[in-house]
Amino acid sequence: MKLLDQVRFLLGITRSSDIVRRYFVVNGFDGALTMLGLIIGFLVSGASDLRTVINVCLGAAIALGMSGLSSAYVSETAERRRALGKLEEAMITSLQDSAHGDAARGVPLLIALVNGLAPLTISLLILLPLFLDQAGLRLPLPPLYAAIVVALLVIFLLGVFLGRISGVSWLRSGIQTLVVAVVTVALIYLFA
């Protein structure tokens, strides 16, 4: 069985597809808002050393990724073991060498990878204008402002994704997540 088919099968028997999707959106949103907050914080503070901005943002992105990876793995492993134990109890047999046993071991890893990679990947995407500027490629906007535009676009697209999943207006959903980002920026300006 191909890897993708195997993943779909394991997610299907554990009914975990919605959990994976939810973790992707929630932690992706966390990564995007964190990067947006850091970049706005650097703008408010007048920081001008792009290398420092990149290093701080990378540190936060890596920490978000590791936090998502480890927390999801630990909690999902416990939940899957519990569910497998209940199923074994109901069936009065060990399922360790079955597809359900494989799912109890594999699904937590998959969920952990999504939970950790979502904020890391989205953070790196938002930081792309900073990396490009460091590499000597000049953008139409200063690098911090370009990163803010990317962050707002990513946040809007996460809202669009949620709208498509829930069957509501993708535009309305995208605007709702964008409002959260704008309120976040306003609060940072207000209190920084």
C-alpha cells in the first residue's frame, strides 16, 4: 500500500482526519500571529538590524514547531493507547499487531508532525521576505512590511480554508481571521 493510502487508511479507522486538519489550522494560525506580533514589535521598537529580527523570529518559529510536535505526540499517544485499550477490552483480544495497533502507533506521529510543521512552515513563509532581503534581493516594500503583507495574506487564506471546510462564505471567513490579525496589530501598537 502506498504511503499516502496507508495514511488515509489509518486516519480513516481512527476518524482522525478532522483532528489533523484542526491542528494544522490552529497551529498555523498561532505561527502566523506570532510572527506578525514579533515583526510589529520590532517595527514599534525601531529595531533596524535585520539579522537580529530574523534570529529572534527563527527562534520563536522553531520553539513553536517543537512545542507543537512534542505536545501533540505525547497527548495523542496517550489518547490512542487509551482508545486501543478500550477496543481491545471490548473485543477481548490484543490488537497490537492489527491495523488498529498500527494506527495507535502511527497516527500520533502524523498528528504531531502536522502540529509541529504547521507553525514552523507558516512562520518560515512569513519570514521569506526577510531572507530574500538578506540574500540581496530587493522587494517593492521594505522587508518587515513585506513580511507583514505575507502574514496577513496567510492569515486570510487560513480563514478561507476554514470557510471552505465549514461550508460558509470563504470571503467572510477570511475577513474574520484578518480582523483578528488587525486587532492583534492594534493591541501591539496600543500597549507597546
